[in-house]
Amino acid sequence: MSTESDTTTETVATQAGDARITWHRAKRVRLVLAVSHGAGGGIEARDLRALARVLPGHGVSVALVEQPWRVAGKKLAPAPKTLDAGWRGLWPALVGPGLPVVSGGRSAGARVACRTAGELGAHAVLALSFPLHPPGRPERSRAAELLGTGVPTLVVQGGSDPFGRPAEFPAGDFALVEVPHGDHGFAVPKRAETTQERALEIITESVVEWAASLG
């Protein structure tokens, strides 16, 4: 395990290969938020970094999870069942501190969190940029994954996300926060009324408020 400033990094062996967890720990921690990346990027995503920077100040330790395929340097994500296996394999390291764990992720990582929440005993689910459907293919809905978590669930979605705009989401037992003008990576056009800085604030403020409500 290596340490750099206020973070620690550990490697965890799973059936899908070695995963990596970068911990951003709160001093007075009451909750753990574990979030993984999508199929097209890593934990350097702007929303994940913003959460890791802000939430520890509110009693939430953030675990940024790199799936085994990313750790191995591969460019293409494996099948969903392999992603789920990786998440299951590292879960013991996440619950190790004995605190409630919110299972989360962005895009493909959000789908993993939704699919596995019940069996792993997640305290709640945070779905960032949930890919409700492939771009231009609304008939291929993945809503069942989101509706089937069985735990408190928060979706944070860009207003211009081609994988599913907020208005496309079905009614269900989950909360949804819109990031105005945001795309799938929560980037906003320079001409938009919402600045990039404000877009990230909407994400972090919403998650802080929601996490506080979880008890």
C-alpha cells in the first residue's frame, strides 16, 4: 500500500484480475462512497475527482475504484459479467472498515453498482451518467437495472446526455438530479449559462445532501 498526501492506494486481487482502490479518507468518517469509472475512461473523470475532493470534508470517505481491465492497461472494457465479478471481488476491501458502503460509479460503473447492490448489501447506490440506452437507441432501455437496486438510489444525469436525458427516465423509486447542459462526461458548452465549475458543484452538493439523508 502506498501513500501520497491524504490518499492511500491498495491493490485487490479478484477473479477478473487485480483491481486498484485509491482511498480519499475523511477524518471523522461515517460512510464510504465507492465509485468506479466507465468503459471509456478511468478515475481521472471530472465528476469522480470532484467527489473525492469534496466529500471527505463531509464525513464520507471516497474509494475510487479502477476495474481490473484498466489496471491491466487494456483499452476495451470486458463483458458486464466480468465487470460484476471484479466489483464483487473487491467489495470485502470496501466494507473492511466496518462502515456502510454506498456503491457507485459512472456510466458502465453505474450499471455494475445497480446490478450488484442487492447481493452485496450496499447501503445505497449512486449512479453518475447512468447509460439508460445506447445513443439513438431508446428502445434498448436499461431501466430495469436502475429500478432493481432495492436500496436508496441517486441518479445524477447531464441534461444533454445522449445515453439518456433526464426526461427520458421512467418513474421509479430513485432520486434524479439534472446537471443543466451536461453531456455524458458532465462537460458543458462554453456558451451555456451553467459554467463547468458550477456543473461540478451541482454534482458534489447533491451527493453531499443525499449522503447526509441516508443516516
